Amino acid sequence: MATDRFQGHDYFLMDELLSEEHKLVRNSVRDWVKKEVSPIIEDCCQKAEFPKHIVKGLAEIGAFGPYIPEEYGGGGLDQISYGLIMQELERGDSGIRSTASVQSSLVMYPIFTYGSEEQKKKYLPKLASGEYLGCFGLTEPDHGSNPNGMLSNIKDAGDHVILNGSKMWISNAPFADVAVVWAKNEDGKIQGMVVERGMEGFTTPETHGKWSLRASATGELVFDNVKIPKENIFPNVIGLKGPLGCLNSARYGIAWGAIGAAMDCYDSALRYSKERIQFGRPIGGFQLQQKKLAEMITEITKAQTLTWRLGVLKNENRATPQQISMAKRNNVDMALKIAREARQIHGGMGITGEYPIMRHMMNLESVITYEGTHDIHLLITGMDVTGENAFM
Ligand code: TGC
Ligand code: FAD
């Protein structure tokens, strides 16, 4: 990719709603992305390679567990800071944001929220420092939108349990040191546990051939009679609300992240529209291109206001899962539509790696599916407003 000339977009002066700390966090991650992500990301995606060295850098900028208390190695920051970090990382690439949001919201969050004191002390500092990379295993080959039907199971065997089953589409899996895994006990109730690389019978084959999130490593988790010590099971949660609680945090981060991807596409399209001359004038002077750009900044601004308000509610512990679903669904859809329009503004150049557009667009095709599909989030909102459950 050519030099990263990104500038933030703040049409409604949203910065005035941010604290000095928020702006410091946002700007330092933005600078880091320009220095460490932008120069390598196109090449990584073209080669479908996960830039493993980036894990250390993400830890150094505080992208792992920003809202986890400092005593466990986290950043002790608020939810808006967390959101801004996700926004800036996804401005660079959704796959980089994925690595960080899985580590923070799907691995550190459940250990912090559902884990024993020993589990917190054992895993959280190493996850925060990047010594350990984690992954989250909920989805199975036959159970994606409906995780309650999962087949992975544990059987009691004295001081340990025996884990069998498999998980599919797991971000970070091929490189993960630890996996937070959800499986049913003998009563059919879902329990969470930490599975460590090296446990006999545990393998993580990589998923190849993706056209999306190519800089993020995706894989399976396969459990063949894996002995899990009972002290690795989360003592403080049982049932589907365990994994779904983690998803609230991750979906919230994605709502912010999608704004980052959208801003990058808009920023690139706006600049291109001023520099590209056709029929003797910049294409930004034509009404059809202005319509696209005006609608883009309108949608970005609407998403920024929605998401900032969600962050305030989250800081006050008042954000509902349904509000989070609405923001995740709206913002990812918004970003994907902007990526498609931005691609057109760039003409033929839009399909090349000279510009970030096509990469964002392909990435967002995963983001609109994972953490609950576009349809599932619509049904969550539908159920909330009507009181009728359309899932059954
Ligand atoms: P349902 O009967 O509605 O609920 C079961 C229990 O869970 C509670 N609950 C929640 N708790 C916390 N947060 C939420 N968001 C919750 N939603 C529901 C609920 O109150 C109930 O509790 P209790 O105490 O009564 O037992 O469950 P259901 O089986 O009907 O399913 C509901 C549905 C469809 C909304 C849910 O299954 C769903 O969200 N499906 C989508 C699955 C999904 O999002 N998978 C994501 C996998 S992880 C991933 O994609 C990571 S990508 C990461 C990256 O790379 O960035
Ligand atoms: P399905 O559930 O089979 O859905 C197929 C289609 O049917 C969708 O359009 C869906 O909206 C629709 N549909 C399903 N049910 C209904 C309904 N009731 N009403 C109307 N329409 C419906 N999972 C993890 O656990 N951990 C991870 O780290 C992780 N990372 C991922 C990374 C990538 C790159 C991808 C692509 C996925 C990842 N996932 C992960 C899995 C992801 O969460 C699932 O793909 C997602 O939840 C959808 O499940 P599915 O793919 O099985 O689709």
C-alpha cells in the first residue's frame, strides 16, 4: 500500500465528548497503526499470513485487556477507550482488530469475569503482556448461530474431566497458547474452561483458502479425549449466558471497529475524488460522486453518535445486549456499504492493493457474519421490540 495518509473524520465534533485520556489513547494507537500495521498489512493479506510479531506490539500499546484492572496486567481504562482502540486497529485491518478483540473480550474477559482467583493470576498477566495468545471456541461445524445445540462435551473423571468434540472458525487458533472452550457437561449444561496447547489430544488445524481476514489466522479446535484438570473449569458461570456474556463485550468492540474500517474507506475515497481528474476536472466535482461521499460521512456520523452513546451506557453498566446488537449490526452493514461505494469511486484502482478498500470490503464480509450474523442481530432487535421470539 502507498503511504498511509489517513486523517480522522469528525463531522459532528465528537472529539468534544472525549476526555484528554480518550484522545491520547486514540491518537497513540492511530500512530502505531500507521507505523506498524499499514506498511505490512497488504503484503500479509496477499500472502494470507498472520503477522505473529504484531502480538508483542499489540500488548505494548495496551490493546490486550484495556478495561481489565491493572492488578491483573490490564489497562484499567474505560469502555470508550476500549472502543477507540478497536476503532483504530480496524482502521488498519479487521484481522488485527480481531486478534486484539478475541484476546481482550473473549479470553481475558471470561477468565476475569467467571474465573477463580488462581485462574486470573495464572493467565491474565501473560495474556496482557502477549506472552500468551488466546482463542475462543464456541462455534462448531453444525452449530453456528445456534450454539446451544453444541456437541462438544465433558465427562467427569475424578480430579479432571475428559473433553471431546470440535470447534470451527476459531480466530487465533493456529497460534494460540490457550483456548477458552465451551462444552456441555453430563447434565447437558454449558461450562467454560481453559484448554492449554500441549495437552494430549488437543490440536488446532489451520483453515486455508479464506478470501477474507487473510491476515488473521483461523482454525479448528479438535479435542480427542483431552484431560482437563478441574481447576481449569470456570467456577462462576453455567449455561449459554456464559459465552453470550463474552459476546456482548466483543460485539461492542466490533461496533467501534467497523467505524474505523468505514472511515478508512471514506478517507481514501474523498482524497481520490479530489486528485483523480476525468473530463478535465476532479471527479469529486461530479454530483454522482458527491452523493456517494455525502452519504458516507452522514452514515459514519450517525454510527459515531450511536456508538459513543453506547459507550457511555456501557461505562454505567446500563448497555443492554440488545442495544449492543443494534450497534454491531448497523455499523458493520454501514461499513460494508461504504466499502462498496468507495471501491466504485476508485474505479479500477479500487480493486488493487494500492488502496485499502478491497481488503476492508472482503474483511467486513466476515465481520458481518461472526459474533452473530446480520440476521441474528435483527431478530434480537425484533424480539426485544415485539416480545416475540422468532428463533424457534
Ligand atoms: P436464549 O434462550 O435466548 O438465552 C440463553 C441464556 O443466555 C442468556 N442470554 C444472554 N446473556 C448474556 N448476554 C447475551 N447477549 C445473552 N443473550 C441471551 C439468556 O438470558 C438465557 O439465560 P438463562 O439464565 O435464562 O439461561 O438462547 P438461544 O439458544 O435462544 O439463542 C439466542 C441467540 C440466537 C441470540 C444466541 O444463540 C446467539 O447470539 N447466536 C449467535 C451466535 C454467535 O454470535 N456466535 C459467535 C461465536 S464467537 C465469534 O464469532 C468470534 S469472532 C471473533 C473475532 O475474530 O473478532
Ligand atoms: P449459520 O448459523 O449456519 O447461518 C447461515 C445463514 O443462516 C446465515 O445467513 C444466518 O443469518 C442464517 N440463519 C441462521 N439461523 C437463522 C434464523 N433463526 N433465522 C433466520 N436466519 C438464520 N466462532 C467462534 O466461536 N470463535 C471465533 O473465534 C470465531 N471466529 C471466526 C472467524 C471467521 C473468519 C469467521 C467467518 C467466523 C468465526 N466464528 C468464530 C464463527 C462465527 O461466529 C459463525 O460463522 C457465525 O456465528 C455464523 O454461524 P455459521 O457460519 O455456522 O452460519
